[in-house]
Amino acid sequence: MTLNVQQMKRRDFLKNTALASGAIMLPAFLKPFESLASTELTGYKNLVIIQLSGGNDGLNTIVPYGNDIYYQKRSVISVKPAEVVKLDNMLGLNPNLSALKEIYDQGWMGIINSVGYPNPDRSHFRSMDIWQTASDSNQFLTTGWIGRYLDSNCQACKNAYTAIEVDDTLSLAMKGATMKGIAVRDPNKLYQSTREPFFKDLLHDHDSDHLNEDNLGYLYKTMVETYSSAEYIENTSKTYNVNAEYPDTPLGNQLKMVSKFINSGLQTRVYYVSLSGFDTHVGQVNQQSRQLKIYGDAVAALIRDLKQTGKLDDTLVMTFSEFGRRVEQNASNGTDHGTANNILLLGGKLKKAGIFNDAPNLSDLDNGDLKYQVDFRDVYATLLDKWLNVNNGQILNRSFDGLDFV
């Protein structure tokens, strides 16, 4: 079969431009929503997932200042007691998270300590895959836990539904077998790119013989869906302007966009954002301090904003990292890859706010690492069962008991 020059150009565009732009991240269930009344686009519980990439040091985030072993193991990089933003007589916040103290005092923040999984892996890529797919450490899955939620045909999924990653690319967590979330950093930019003449010409190319080559038929259908969905996302989100102030940082801008989506009535259940820079092998104090301040200031802005607009009770924010760090500092005034870590939860309807469980046990270690006390999939199970209203066993491939924080 011979392709002419114009067809080759279109073929290359489909393969390269659409893939690079992230446009094919749009799921098949996203259709035009112009017919939906605005009242149908409210009342959803929103889950916002924040990923701290690189393995954030949990012990210098939620500081066990009341434990002498912490200071023995970290003579240089520890957070001194006078600097800790104290939460109780054992644990406190890193001072760069001071913006979260008011949130904590209001009962809108929870801390789950010593979260991990059996037989932990210290590779960034493998451990992140485990967290994003909710697999066992010796199990390799190609779909993410949120993606499988989208695949599950839950009650909400039967309606027009979106899972959005506020970024240019889509994480494995958001990819299912039949449905995927969409990566959108700027809804107007996505909309404008789908209105380019060449893009529109491609949508009117019905030469199925050529489109079926190399799965181009699938790409063509995806572009049709992108075209209509970009208009919905753009038209809906532009009905609301965020009035609250956010830090002028990439994460601040991402969470400001999440606020815009939530407050505009976009029919979305899951938002996903990431902040990198937490692989602190060398000179940890300055690097982690900088990243924690970026995180704390942006999250505090989001929580205050959602409280002001009346959306905080319908929103739950979960923050995780692929692993923690070793208890003892290394020779470069940093920390090496560890195991268990803390998870931070923020929202207006926490059933158990504050410190959820015991502080990390620094006297009973596994070859220098924290022993996990809470399986991260019990956290996911709680979010699935009690927040997204689906059976966690169908998503996580086996049932987990869950926890009691919502």
C-alpha cells in the first residue's frame, strides 16, 4: 500500500505531535457535555493527589523531636527542637511547613506515620511503580490504581467523568486498561491546539484504510474525543476565576488550576499533581527545606481557598512519596533511600484529624530502616471505599481493610 506525501504528513503528525502533546491522554468516556445542566456538575467529592518525587525524608518533614535517637542518628541534619513547629510532645512540623500549622489546628490535616509495604524496593522507578499501580513488591502491573478505578464502571464512571493530571504528561497511576485520565496543564492551550487548521483537517480524514495502519484508527478516534473534550474543559473552567492568592511557583500554579477546575463545576473526581526534587543524598537541609516550603505554602493556599469557596468539605488531599530515607544521615550530610514514610491528608471532613497513629519507632529498625506499620494500600482502600464509593477489592485486586480517617 502506497501513501502519498500528504497522507505521510498526517501519519507523522498523528504519531508524533499527538503523542508529544499529551492529547491522546484523553479517555474514551470524555464526550461533549454541553447538554448537561450546571446542577449536574456539582456535589462531587474531589480527591487531589500530590506526589513528592525523589523519596522525601519523612523524619525531617514530621519531626520526632521528642525522641533522642533522632538526634543521635542525625547530628548535623536534624531539625533542632527550638525550630520545630510542635504538634504534640513527640512530633512537629518542619519549620518550612509552618503555613500548615493553622490548617492542622483547624482539624483539616491528618498525619499517618510509618506507611509502606512488605519487602520494600529502594529503586525510585520500581518503588514509584509499586505506589502508582498498588502492586506487591514482586508483582508487575501495567495499569495504575486510579486508571483501574476509571475502568471499573462504578456509578460515577457511567456518567461523564474526568480524571485530570495537571501536567504535560500522564502518570502510570492514571492509566487503565480501557480508560485513561487526561493531562492538562493549561485548558486554553489544549483547546487552541485542537483548533489548528491541520488538526481540524485530520478530523475530517475518513480514509479508514490508511487510518487502520499502526493503530492510527485509535489515534484518530482519540483526536476526535480530544477535540470535543477540550472545548468542554475550556468552556467550563473559564466560568470561574480564582480570587485567592497562590505562591508563584509551579506547584502553586498547578494547585491554583485545581481550584479553578473544582470551583467551576468541572465533573472531575481525581486530580493529580507532582513536585520533584526530594532525592537528598547530599546537602539535604537546604534542598529539602526549599521544596517543603514550596509544598507547604501552595497546599495551605489551596486549603484556605477551598474553605472560602465552600468546597473544602468535598475535597480530600493526599500527599505521598515513593519511599522515605534511612534513619541515619550519610557522610555527605544527606540521607540515602529508605523505606516507610508518612502520608499527609488534608480536607474538611477528616474523621480523625491530627496524628493518626504512633510516631515512627526509631529503636526497632530493619537494618537501619523504619519498619512499616501501615500498608499504603489500606490508605488507598479507604479513599476508594469511603471517598470514591467503590469496592476497593475490585480496584486493588484483593480486599484491604482500610483505615478510619474519613
